[in-house]
Amino acid sequence: MTLAGLVKLSSADPTLSDLRGAARSHAVRTLDVSAPAPMRPLIAAALADATPDRPLLLVTATYREAEQLTEACRSFLPPDEVAYYPAWETLPHERLSPRSDTVGRRLAVLRRLAGNESATAPLRVIVAPIRSVLQPQVKGLADLAPVRLVVGEDFDLDELAAALVGAAYVRVDLVERRGEFAVRGGIVDVFPPT
């Protein structure tokens, strides 16, 4: 269900109107807004409408809050304009790698922000738990070119396998998990991380 009509209606409120004006002016780079939880998606949608030229980053305390806020924001804005930026499940000092689907989801958001991903609409709202914002980012990560396969086109299997390995896929005999691929004769099985 879409609640987009409430955004225009609530924008007439003097407090929200002042917030929208501050966001629109570009004089303020950061707005710290405190509001009851049910009002947050409505305020976020109003601010996103006021600043269509730049995305809005919403930071929450926990991943559960971030997931709930993402879903709530999708009630006020088109769903493809709202993204969830997940945190790694591992801590930086642990000798474990984050799950490949988490890495893929983070990379997809970064690529959309950098304009390197073909999407129907630009991102207007990114919702992230504080852990994901604090985790280190590799410079230029959004510029990595994805491996793209097109139906009906021929690909050299050795070049394709090298490109997949270069994109951090793991070559296995039997594909069972995300981020794996297998070459069997002239067939390539790929399990994308997203």
C-alpha cells in the first residue's frame, strides 16, 4: 500500500516545512532529527522529496530497526528508490569473511550511488544500521565492473572463468552456495551473491 499522499499533506506542518527548507538550502550538510518511531518514515519521505538531487542517509541503532525503517519508507516512496545497506556479520578483527550475499547487497547499493548500476530510478533514501556506516570501505569499490552475461551471446569459457574469479567468485565442482561457480564441459553454473 502506498501512503505517498500523506507526504504532501504533512509537508504543510510548520516544523516539517522548516526541516524541508533546511535540507533544500544545501547550507546544512547534516540534519539530526529526533522523532517518535512511527513518524520517522514520513519525515524521511518528506526530506527526500525536498532534496531530489541528493540521497538521504538514515542511520539506525540496530539492523532490525534499519530493516523495519526500510520497509516503512517504501510505503511513502517508490520501493526501488529506497535501499537497505546491511552491516557485515563479522567484526573487522575476526578472521572470517562476511557472507557473500551481504557483500553483494552492499556493493549493489554502492554501485547505484556511484551511478554505475542500471536502475529504473536513482536512490533517494539509504537506510543503514550504525555498524554498516562505521565499517571500513575500500576506495573505488563501486567502480568494479560486474561480470555480465547476455542471452544469445557467446563467451570464451576461460575468459569468463577468469572474470568470475576476479570478481571474487569461488570455482567449485558443484555449486551449492552464493558466490560460487562451476564449469562442466560447455556449461557454466553461477550462483550470484545477490
